[in-house]
Amino acid sequence: MKSESTTLQGLILTRQWCDSVNGQSLVYWLATNHGSVRIEFPDQESVFFIPASSIPRAEPVLAAQLKWRSAQVELCCFSETNEPAIACYFRNQRDLGLARALLQNHHIPTYEADIRPTDRYLMERFVQGTLEVSGDFNFAEGYLTAENPKIRKASYEPRLSVVSLDIETSISNGNILSIAVDSDDVRKVFMLGKTRPSSLPYLEFIDDESSLLRRFMAWFAELDPDVIIGWSVVAFDLKFLQDRADTLGLEFNIGRGRSTVSWRFLDRGQQRVYAVVPGRVVLDGIELLRTATYSFESFSLENVSRELLGRGKLVHDVDSRAVEIEDMHRTDQESLARYNLEDCTLVLDIFKHTGLIDFAIRRSCLTGLEMDRQGGSVAAFDFLYLPKLHRAGFVAPVVDQETIVHSPGGHVLDSLPGLYRDVIVLDFKSLYPSIIRTFHVDPLAMIKAGGDRIPGFLEASFSKNYHILPGVIEELWQARDEAKKNSDAAGSQAIKIIMNSFYGVLGTPGCRFFDSRLASSITMRGHEILQKTRDLIEDQGYTVIYGDTDSVFVLLDQVEG
């Protein structure tokens, strides 16, 4: 189809970089009002920075094994010495990783060598979640595509197609028994069994496992959803389907354009996995509920659905369901289909009940992170902080995994045990974010503190004029007030979680700006505020019977016993 110049808005679904000997391509899939869109930025270089004084030592080390180039930039290394930085460019991320290791072996520090190129491209343009894209688009294989379009930050309210996926498997021979999908528009179950008609309109029998997988993947490509949800959907359902596809010699190509799923292990033991399904977001109900600060005695689907929906799985004995599932497959496959589909429906209803899709969208738009990024508080901090740090003239250090220095936790006042009536609880609104904003607790402010400074703790002090994080907090604070005004519960909750995470980020060695003086200047200021609050209340003749971190319990009458 002839290319056509246009401008559209969308939500970023997935992002990937593709290395080759000739360079690196950045690929983003978007959900738009024009359907799915794939944009690509070919021939992109990977970059990190080193101190200018290290160039004479770095050049012979890198030139011996890599093709690279360096360039002067108007940036300094983040430190109290403000040494000028030199940018080092590589053809792809693989070469960058090799260069980083070579320099590390020669004790040459690198800066920002751990930033993903797909994230860097977005963050330097202040693109977070939603964006505007302008360029020449082609239509091929059912999708709009563009190469090297212009992008910029934009507001956009996406309407995503969501499907819930669940599989049932055999514990005796390790194969797939059925695959179920539920959504607002389509319900389907593919069952391993002799091909025959069914009284259930959504049930399709398929003779063998290989044919079942191929049929499912072809049908899924036609359905073409934006979002896949489930319960342990990555670690179990998708991983099991991938393993069975590998065993059967099939490509597990459920991504857009029939692209294959790629996997990344999140720990050395390879117990936690992350799946990239190009063009489709995969959201696990358990992980997303935890991110949204939900708490349950058990995160099993049975327990969570009972608590939130008042109903559960369609089996007689949940603890022995594996045996019952195999029995149903042998004797009553339509009952198994109903059971499999109900598991999908439970997950779909939990997501609707809790607003998890909206929460994931809001979180992505606030932080710039992928919708399916687990945890990610440190990464969110980087996404919001680093572009502003660059505009302030600095590049950031890489994460120092060996730094472990603890800062004080929240303060607990001595309690007065007893049984009381008429007790009020006074809670500080967003105490730690307020301290950051008021006292300029900020990495840049700490290294730029001059004569006009705000004292912190542990000999730290902070600039009154040069800071970043207080401004980020202020923007989020205003956004939360606006979300509350508009009854946007998902947005308000997402903002609250992000704001409250910043103290934890500054206090973890996983943060590239970790310094015990930063976290301590927050917690110890909190101690001071809590103690002064108690003193002020008791000066008015009241008794504080307990206090913890950001709240005090005040007695309005006398103790009973």
C-alpha cells in the first residue's frame, strides 16, 4: 500500500530492541484509534558515558575488540567533583555490554550503561505511556507501520481489547488438555479430544495436541487482542504453552504479526520469568494486585475470587483439583470446558471489580514503564528523574550492587498500654513525600548544596535552588488532586503508590543514587516531626498514647484499666 503521511495518538503496548551486526532497531507497538500500529527506529546506537579523564585508558581497551566512537557532550559525571563526561557510542546493545565489562575489568567507571535503549529513547523525549506519532504510514498484514516517525508526549485515552487466558494440563503425561479464552465479546475453549459436535457453542474438540496448539494460535491471531490477562499467566500458562510448542517442534507465535514470544529470566535461579509478546501486554493478576497494594491471606484464584466476587472455582475439592481435572477430561469433557472457562471469567471479573486495567494504564502513563512491568519502583524513578538530570547537566552512575548501608526506619513512640475510649488518630498526609518536597531531599540538591542550603541529617545538606525530585513530587501531588476531583480512583491510587515509593527507592542499594544520607534525611526528619507533634499535643493537656512513623494516637478521656 502507498505510504500516507498522518498523525495519530496511541498507548505504548510493548517495546523491544533488535540487535544486528549492522546496528540496532527499536520497535514499539501501539494501541490507537486506527488499530494496532508498529513503529520502528532503525540504525540506533547504544550509548554510555565515562569520565573524560578515563579516555586515554579506555581507548586502547575498547579499540582492540570493538567498533565504537566517542563524542564530547556538555554533561558532567554525577559526583561532587563534576568531572566532564564523554559519550561512548556502540552499534548495538551487545557491544555496549561487552564494552562495559571490558572497562569494568580495567577499573574504569561507566555512567548509564544499564539504561535500556528503548527506555532511553522515550525518556529523553518525555514520552510516558501515551504519545503522538507523525510520519509516513504503510498498511501491511493488517497493521499500520512507520519507520522513523516523529514522536512526542501526548494525552490519550485508550480503549483496549482484553482477553483472559487459562489452560488445563495433565499431571500424568504433561500435555495440554484444554485452552480457554474469555472476553466481553468472545468465549472459546479448545479441548483435546476426538473431533465431534458439542452442546456448548464455545467448545471445539481437536484430535491431537499439536493440532490443538496450531488451531489456537491461528484463532488467536484473528482475535488479535491488545491485552492478555490471567492468574500466573506468564510463569505457568504461557511458559507451559511455550514448552509444549518447543517439544512439538512448533513456533509459539502469538505475538502480533505472528511474531514469537521471547523470554527473560528475572533471577539467576530462573524461577521468575518475563514474557514479551510483541504487540500484546501480558498482565498477571497476582503481580498487579500486589503492585496496587492489595493484600490477601492467599493469592490463589479461589481465595481472591471468593473474597472479591463471592464465588470460586467449579470443582468440588480445590485442593485436589488436578486429579478432578483429569477425571473430567476422561469422563465429562464439557464439564471441564465449563470449569476452564469459568477460571478465565473469574480473572476477567476480578480485573473489572478492582479496575486493574485502568490502574496499569495510569501507572504506565505516570512512570513511563511498560504496563506489565513488575515492581519497577527504581525504574520508574529513573524514568522520571534522569531526563531532568540530563537537562541539569549531569549523567547518572550505574547501580552499585555492593553498597549496603542501612538508614533508620520509621519512628515509634513509647506506647502507654491499656484499654481506652475516645481516642483520635491524627495521620500526616503523605509525610515522606512532603518532607522531600519541603526540605529538598534530592540527589542533585545534595551535591549542589552551596552557601544557601537546607540542613539534612548525617551531615547532609540540600540546595535551595538546584533540585529535581521536589518538582516531580509537586507535579504528582497536583495530578493526584486532579484525579480525586475527577473521581479517578485508579489514577489516584497509582499516583499515591509512586509518590510513596520514592523514599524506598532512595533507601535501597538498587538505586543508582543510593546514599544513606538521603534516606536518613527523610526518616530522621520524620522522627523529628513526630516527636514535635507529640510535644505540641501534650502541651495542650492531652496524652499521646502511641505514635508510629506518620501518625499519633491521642487520648481524649482517661484510661479504663
